[in-house]
Amino acid sequence: MGLNINIPAFLFSTISLLMSAYGSRFSKISKLIRDLSIELDNNNLEERIYLKNQILIFSKRVRYIKRLQLAAISSLFFSALSMFCLLFEKINFANITFIIALIFFLVSLLISLIEILYSIKALQINFKI
């Protein structure tokens, strides 16, 4: 069974949906960091320590989200390149670029898992208070 245009196109649409979700997560966490930074100045020492810990975790999450977005964009690029190669019947190159797209897609999912673990860690800090 050879690679046909539908397979990279399916990955293309999946990545587009993930990019939307990743962008939404990035925006929400960025807003939380800004809100917590403002709140930091208006609290006692114990609450400041808590807020700083939350901000540190949110900052790590933002870094991971940027990385997973980069991996997802790379996957999207190589998926589109694979479709382009198929249109010009460059089957070997299409197969290689599709494999690269899949690798970037898996990297994106793995980084997303790590970011979710940091999200859980942030919630655990909440439960300790």
C-alpha cells in the first residue's frame, strides 16, 4: 500500500485542530501569569510564595507550549510538503517527508503530555493550601 494524498491530508487537518487547542492554552496561561503577577504585589509573604510557585510552573508550561507549537507547525509543514510531493509523483520524497511529519506530530503530543503533567503539578499546589 502506497502513500496517497488522503493520508497526509488527514494529518494536516488533525494538526490544524491541535494548533487551535495549543494556541488557546497558551493564551489562557499567559493571562493567568499576568493576573498572578499583579496579585503578587498585594499579598502577604505566604501568599507571595504560593503565587511565585504558581508563576514558575505556568512559565514552564508556556515554554513547553511554545515547543509543542513549534513541533506541530513543523509537522504541518512536512505534511503539506508530502502532499505537494505526491502531486508531482515524487513518491519516495513524499514518504520521507510524511515520516518526518509523523515524527514531529508525535513529538508535539509527547511535549503536550509533559505540559499536562505540569498542569497537574500546579493543581497540586492549589490543594496544599
